Amino acid sequence: MTAGQELIFYIGTYNSEKENAIHWGAMDRNTGELRLLGGTAGIENPTYLDFDESISVLYAASEVGESKVAAYSANLVNGELTILNVQPTGSSGACHVSRTSDGKYLLTTGYSDGTISVLALEEDGKVGEIVSKIKHSGRGLRDDRQSEAHPHSVFEDPHHKYIVVSDLGMDDVNLYRLDEGKLVTHREISLPPGSGPRHVAFHPSGKWVYGTNELNSTVTAYAYDATFGDLKILQHASTLPEDVVMDNNTSSHLLVAPCGRWLYASNRGHDSIVQYVIDQDTGMLRAVNWVSSGGKTPRHFNILPGGFLLTANQDSSLVASYRIDPETGNLVSTGYTLEVTRPVCICPVEKAKAKSKVI
């Protein structure tokens, strides 16, 4: 691979601060071939990553008891990271991090203590002080996984009006307004008991939202009213084939293809990626294909420019590469993999865009 052909991406893992817990690799934009370039220690369990393309800064949430978030300056030629600073999140078990579109705030969720934190961002990308926090309180149906609140992800909507938080422990999706860095409760959408909402993904049109429900292996399709900040449930679609019954399966991540025609979601246990066709008139889903994730326990995946998808298979310590068929959206293994200890997040330095049917 030549430098011009390569796309840099980062891999978050479960690992100690003494080991390389964030890795960086390169993917050939034409073939999907992967190679590992390097890694950095000094942070424990950086299980979720977010990259700011405008200033080439990587943010990493450290999923530990007294959680922290780290900011790194990224070298886009070789992927090397230089630490900018580290700040406490004021939460426990920070498992997700994202930015607001105006670049002012960093948002994190504390899975273990129910806290959603808002931190200031400085112009150079450093993480500032905590601006505000809000703590969820409540429980869901299951004693083993839902005895208390567990906010699992936090995203700003594409209209830049509301913040969406999925709470696995409480079986609800919460919408907040962000007023000068303070989260203001706006609306709560309840899901069927025992669902365990985890992540959401927005359709490029902004009309629909999709969410994985970890505990009952489903994806929920919502109609999104950005004017009033409301979600209307349209459908609950299984992430498993009709003839498969698995008590130990949990769904994890999901993404809408940049073209808006397909949605993908990952199954841990079934160890697969399910592909849905999205009805362009209604937003409804129809499952059409399942492929092996290329390993065991695909906690996360991402779509990269050029029409490729990379999976992070936590329990087989393997990242696998797939090509997205531009006509059908089917995933086709490229045969290329990387061995990385307990990978759980894939974060490219460049987002895939809808320049054609796939990218």
C-alpha cells in the first residue's frame, strides 16, 4: 500500500494502561487490506473513540471506576498520537463519548453510575472542565442487567437541536436540550420491558432514527420529529434470523449506510452482522442478509470511505474487513484481518460520505 491509498483508523480496546490500549492501523482504500501501524499506552480501557476531523483530535473514554476522557493530537500521515490532556468525567464506567457539532462540548455516559456528563472543549481540542452532569435514576425488568440506570450512549441529532441518550437499564430513550452546556430534560420514550436500548443511528434524511436493543436482540425504527423533538416507534425488528433462538445473544452497534439504503447491526453470540433494507418512503426495515462478523463478539463496527466495513471482534481479538456491494449492500469478506487484543471500537479519521450508492 502507498500512503495515498491508505486510510488511517484507530482501534479502542479493553486493556491496561501499561499496554498499548489504543492502536492505529491503515486500510487500503481500493482493496480493504489492513495493516497495523502502532499503538499507545497510558490509558485503561479506552472502549469508545470519537475523532474530530476539523482539528485532527481523537477523544477516548476510559471505562473504569473513576472514569476519564483523553484528547490526542493525531498525525494523519502515520497515525501517531500525542496526548493533549486528560480530564475526569465525574462518572463511573464511561462507555461512550461524542461531540456537539459546534465543537463546544464533549458528552459522555457513565454506564455504572447512571451519569451523563457535559465537558467543555477548548479551541485546540483539549478537554476542559465539567460544565454539567445529570444522573438517571430507575430500573427495568431484569434483575441481572436492569436493577439500576445504565445510560449506554449519547448522540447529538443531525439537526443539532437535541441530545439523545439510550438507557439500557431503564428501557427508555431520553431527549434533552442543551442550554449553554446544561442538559434540560425534554422527552422520554419508553420501550418494551427488557429491551435494553444501547445505541442509535440517524438516517441521512434526518426523518428516521434506529436503535439497537441489547437485551432482546432487536432494532427499533422511529420516526423523528426534529421540530418538536419527538420519536414515534414504527417497528421492532429482530436482529436474528427467524429460525434462530438464542438466549445468550446481545445486539450491540448499528449504522446506516451513507447512501441511506441499508442499515447494519451486530449480534454478539450469533456473531454476525445483519443487513436491513430501509424503505425509503416509510423508514421501515426488512432484514435481508446475515454474515459472520469474522470473529467472536462483535461489539462495534464502522463504515469507511471506499465502501468498506470493519468489525471489532472483542473475544477473538480480531478486526475483520468487508467490502459493501454497491448494488445490494451485501457484505463480502475481503479476507484481510488484524490481530489486536480485545478490540471494541473502530474510529476512522475520515467519515464515509454518500458520494455514490455506497460512499
